[in-house]
Amino acid sequence: MDAYAGGYKSHLCPKIPPSPALTPDTQGRFNWRTVKSHHPIEQYSQLPSGKPSPRPSVQYNFKSVPKESNERIDSRRDAVREVFKRCWNNYRERAWTKDELGPISGGAKDTFGSWGATLVDSLDTLWIMDLKQEFAEAIDAATKIDFGPKIDGEINVFETIIRYLGGFLGAYDVSGCHDARLLNKAIEVADLAYAAFDTPNRMPVSRWNPKKAVFGEEQLPAESMLIAEAASASVEFTRLSQLTGDMRYFDAISRVTNVLDEQQASTKLPGMWPISVNMRKPDLTFDGFFGLGAMADSAYEYLPKMYQLLNGLGPATQYQKMYEYAMSTAITHTMFRPMTHDKADILIASGNVNGERESKGQHLVCFAGGMFALGGRLFENTTHINVGRKLSNGCAWTYKNAPNGIMPEVFSMTACSTLSVCEYTAPAGSSPFSEVGDGRYVLRPEAIESMLYMYRITGESKYQDIAWGMFEAVSNLTRTEFGNAAISNVMKTPVETYDSMESFWLAETLKYFYLIFSDPSEISLDEFVLNTEAHPFRIPHR
Ligand code: DMJ
């Protein structure tokens, strides 16, 4: 328990991948490496080596501003920590090792593989919030999870990778790579997920049955799969190859990246990949639905993050090229400037259906502001930083102007004819939304995520103030007896909640809120890449 009491002064994370590769200690549990491969690989793609060239820093130079104690900001950070602690204590008492706590019923639910999603997803937040005893206790429990083939039925490989593998890797990295149990656990989950890539063309099966795999039954990639599920293991698998020296993981995702690269110019909206793709052929060109939001999001988000994690070396330039092409299409064909009563100069990222840009917004797509700002910094593109700013401001505007201060899950707005100029016809006092397709707020993180990136990248403290407004609205309106609960319709007053608190509330939403009120050196964006579930992975060579 005391092992983590004061944290560690320096980290032991490897600067270069270990050689020979580490082999896991499964401690008598099921070893996924013993499952016979139907489609073995002869030669694995290798991580690039060499010394990275100096890059511009991602974060604003906060050192240029004299550091003064800021009680107001500190008290905001403490308020976030209190909300986290309350949820965590109730999870610990009432739903320990289950996937989720029911925040209204106080019961427990299994929703993501029954392995304890909230437990694993929260590990690095516990460390970051300096809850070291709770961290030690949670690790003791999490390292006992059995990821063997006990589950009968399909698992979602994408969710398993971003929450569980991401959770163990993030905890290992933030705590300085001192606890080998965490790395062993990451390998155990990754070996399970890696088995889902054992297909004739080595594309992954996204809804995959672990038992069938163990019984030797062949499973094929779906003919209609979500692009986010097909293409979002890159950051996790790459970090694991960096930490273990085992190139199988990096090889697996490189093959998926190459397919995306080869077909990027042949889709119905060249530059972007549609939401539905056939990974069995593979054919990424048949569908006409495009967007940066739901079901596609992390496929795009991971492109600049891969560049950063690879330190700009080797295939990093492939990720840069794919990202720049995709974003140029996304700006031209998926974004709109909404007509607002106050003539706000903001952007909303929308979709494109069969060549027509939609005028819809989603909470899920609010991550894009942060992604554009990050990509703009990495690739020295000020236009992209400005797009990131306008998209982030669009999400902030939508929160502020929604009746209860929280953006709905899906909505429509009246679009201006271009991104830059607008012939305003919206009367003052009219509703911000022309339609609300889905009024829920399910404790999602994406809006606060973009506020954090904007603050860390521009240094503008206004993003901390916007974040505080969001936190006040969200924490007050979702608070329940045992935690915080999803809202069924944010357009209705008073709002009604229902019995759901997904693991990303503790893994992502509260972590981003906490970090925006912390010293910017805490999980610096120059030292860590955050996966799509906000798990920080250390960038080597730093
Ligand atoms: C999270 O699980 C991840 O951020 C994912 O990429 C998208 N959706 C949720 C949070 O909204």
C-alpha cells in the first residue's frame, strides 16, 4: 500500500525498445500466445530507430509567464478531485471490480467484457489526482483480473483496447514504469486483442468471440465495420511495442494503416474514409457517409498522435501525409459556420452524406478542436490551429447557449453559406438549435478535452474559465446519491437523470477537468500522447 505513497522522482521507461523482447509473466493465467495462429506472419514491421530531429513544442511556453499562486484555480482543481473521490468511493464500496457503478441505484453493472472497466479505466486518474493509496489498492485488484476465454459471446475489441489496454499502459507510464505487474497486464490484454487480427488479410475482427478463437474456429473481419473500430489500435499497440520490444503489435496496426493509406484517394470523398468499411476484402470505398464524429473519430485522431508517438521518425511521415489529406477534405466538406444570434465566429464539425454537407453537430465530434490544435502545432500549420480554435469555441458556444449549459448529444443548426461570411437571418432570442436529434448528455468528455488542448497550446486562460462553467453545469446537474448520472434530455428543465455512469466519466471527463486546473507541466502534451480514452502514454526520447 505504501509503495506509491510519495510517487517516484524519475521514471524508468525505456528510451528505446528492449532487446530481446520481453516475455510476459502470466502467473499461471491463460496465455493468449498459446492459441494457434491460422495466418502467421513471416516478417514483422519494425519500429523506426534513430535520433529524432528537434520539433517545435506543443505546449505554450508557460515558463515565460511568472508563476504565481492562484487560489481560484487551485480550488477549482480541488472541486474536481472531490467529485472524482465521491464517485470512486462509491464504486469501491458498491461495484468493486464490476464494469460500472449505477449512480442512482447504487448497484453494479457489467457492460464492457465484465473485467472491471471502471477499475482499469480509472487507474491513471487515481495517480494523477494523487490518490496513491487508492491507486495501489486498485492495482492489486486489477492485476487479478482474468482475461482468459471465459466470456461466451462477442467482445468489442476496440473498447477492450482503448479502455483496458489503454488503462494498463497509461497507469504504467504515468507512474514511471516501476510496476511490472501493469506491463504484464497490458501484454495479457494485448495478446487477447492481437488474436483478433489473425485473419487471412490480417485485418481485425471488431466484434470477436474469444471462446471460438480458442477452439480454433476461424473468424473473419466484417464486410461492414465501423472505421473507428477498424483503425484505432495504433497508438496502444505502438506504445506496447516500444515498451516490450515485441514488434507483433506494431506490425498488426501498420498493416491496417497501409490499407487506409492505399485507399484514401479512392473513396467517395477522397481524403476521408467512410464510416462503414469492408475489412474482409478490404474495401473502404463503397459507403457515402463521412464525418469526424461518431463511429469515425479516433481513426482520424490517431493520425497526428502516431506521428508524435513515433517522434516524427520512419512511418511517422506516412501518418502526417494521411492526416493532412484527411483534414483538408474535412475542412472543405464537413464543417459549417452556424448562424447564431450573436454572430459568433465559430465552426461546427458535421458530416457529409453522398456529397452533401450536413448541418448537424454532435458532442462526440468536439474532440476535433483539440485534434486540429495539436496537429497544427506538430505540423506548424497556423490555419489548422485557427480551425481548432473555432471548432473548440463552437463547442463552448453550444454549451453556453444550451438551456441548461450542457450540449446535447446530436443537434442541427442553421448553416451560413460559407465558413467565413454569413448573411444573418436568425432573430435574437431564437433557439440555438433548429432541431435536437438526441437530447442526452452521457457524461462525455470531448468538449472539455478540446478546452484542455486549447489552454495548453495557446496559454489562454479563458479556456480555464469556459471549463469551469462546463464543470459547474455538468457536476451540479448530473449529481446523484452515489455518483454522477447521464441526463436523458438536456433541453428539458429540470433535467432528468438515468442510472448510467460510463467508465469514461472517471477515465476522461474528470481527468481533463482536473488537468486544465493543474500546473501545465502535469501530463505535459510534449511528454505524453493521450489515447482516445485519455490514457497518457509517454513519448520516448524525452
Ligand atoms: C470514449 O470511450 C472514447 O473517447 C471514444 O473514442 C469515444 N467515445 C467515448 C467518450 O465519449
